[in-house]
Amino acid sequence: MADGKLPMFEFSDFAVAMLRFLPAETAHKLTLWGLVQKFGPRATAPDPGILKTEIWGQQLSNPVGMAAGFDKSGTVIEPVLNMGFGFHDVGGITPLPQPGNPRPRLFRLSQDRALINRMGFNNDGMEAIAHRIMNFRQSTSFGSEKMVGANLAANTDSKDAIEDFVNLYVRLAPLVDFLTIDISCPNTKDGQQFLSPGPLAALLAALTDATKQDTVPTPRLIKLSPDIEQGQLGDILTIALGAGIDGIIVSNTSANRPASLLSRQARERGGLSGEPLKGPATQMLASVYRQTQGEVPLIGVGGISSGSDAYARIRAGATLVQLYTGLVYEGPGLLPRLKADLAARLAADGFSSIAEAIGADHR
């Protein structure tokens, strides 16, 4: 550059490359610190009109969100949206603060462009995060074209996980645009107990009761595991649709380890995310779309690191998509590149909006 300064996105990508020399969790903490200190990138150009997306009666400027797990305690809500995301899923949030699992608990699989985490829902707890979301709402300059959601989880030592979820719903529903009920985390002892039909039905019934006093209930989503067998998936979807769920996120991290993994840390315990999830998560999303016949919006996540990946998920049935691991390897410059490429692919195929492309592969 003539003035000797790098554009913000290029500088940030360089910083991300330097962070890879640090342990993964240390690098993540430094990233959050940098965002809090306003060192992060800011999107300066408006999103292409073709990327406008409507969901639950709300218009978003683009369909790309930050996935849960990046901002566990809601400390960087505004900086994340400033990067150019259309929405942000904060958490996972538990009623009480908890430290999570012992370290090390986050591992880079660089050869596989993947991560394994067994963080264990480390977060500052419901009350602290609720206050941060309230402060954001009161001070933000963002209009209605951005959404903030909360990813909910029971405390690891909870004696009544359903009560935990109900308490989280009651406290956070008035503050956010959607709530994700995380029933599929592989990183805690009971993180997948609600993938069984009986417990899931009981949980969703309790949450439905909690919504009865709401004038306008906050949209409730469930987040599925990519490891669910097809027979089990059908049962889960029947129960979820019967309970009036408002959306489904496909998918969470995976406990499976593909034989193709090359990195020496591939056998670490925890949830696998990133490139190896691209195929399984896309296939599951397509299956969920077919089985639900587009009855509820789907959010695609897992291995998305390009406009092509996002477009494939939309054509498979997703209304929105989420990123996290892709940013670890591509840096924040991924987001503007992805959105520009997604807009170009939509236009090239003759679509005038995201809505027209949703589920196109099934038509």
C-alpha cells in the first residue's frame, strides 16, 4: 500500500497466521481480547442485495452467522457483527458459571483443517451473559438486519437438566432473537441425553409450557449431532415438529473419527469440527430437509469455508449458515470472500434471492 498500511482484513489474516504458533486455546483467548480492544476487522461495504434473507419475520442483510462456541460468554457480540456477520449465536450458556473440562481441551488438526474440542461448556453463566446482551441491546447502532441468539446447555453437575433449560429460556428469551437448545454436544457427560425420544419429548414439552406466557414466543431451535442414525433421526424430527420447534441446526461437532484424518492429534477425545464434517453435515441437512419438507428453517454448519460450501448448504435446504473452524484457517478475510462468492453463484444460477435457492437440489 502507498501509505505503508495493510487493509484491515489483510492485517487480521496475518495476525491469525501468527496465532497458529500458540496453543489453540491461548490463541482463541487472544483473539477475543483483540476484538474487545477493537483490533478486529470491520465490514465497510453493504452486503449485496441478493443476500438478504428473511427468517422468523426478520430481514437479515446476509445469511452467514458466527456459530456457537466462539463467543461463549457474550463478550464480543458487537465486534463479531461488525465483521459483517448477519447473526451471532452466543454460548453455550449454562445457568451457573462453570470452568469446563481440564486443559488441554482444544486441538488444531492443521493437516485436516479441523479442530477437536472438549471444552465442556466453560462460560460465565446465565446472569453475567444476560447483562452483556442487555448492554449490547441498549448501546448498539445495529438495525433489525442483524440477529443475536443464545445457545443453551445444562450445567455439567445439574440435578435437573430440564429445569436448567427452562430457567435459561425464561431468563434469556426476552433478550435474544432465537434460542438454540443444544441437545447434541459430545463434550460433557450428559450432553446427548436428550437425543433419546422420551427425554427429548419431556424437554420440549417443558419448554412449550414456559412459552405460554409469552406474547410473542422467541423462536426455539434444536441442534443435531451428525452422528445420529437415520432411524433415530426420524424419531427426533417427529417429536420436534410435533412440539412446534421453530428451526433446526445441522450439525454439531462429531465424536466420529474418519479414517482419512492425518493429524497426530486426531484421536484426542472431543467433538470434531471443520473440513472433515463437510460431507456428513451436508448429507444430514439434505436428509432433514427432505423429512421435514421445508416445514421449518434449517441452519447449516460444519466444514463451511467458502462461498461454494455455503451455497451447497443452501441448495441442500439451509436458510442460514454458520462458520467457526473455517475462520481459524482462513482468517476473517474469509467472510467478505464467502459473501461475494455466494452472491455471484446465486446470480449465475439465475436466482434473485436466497429464498429462491433454498432446497433447489431437491426440486
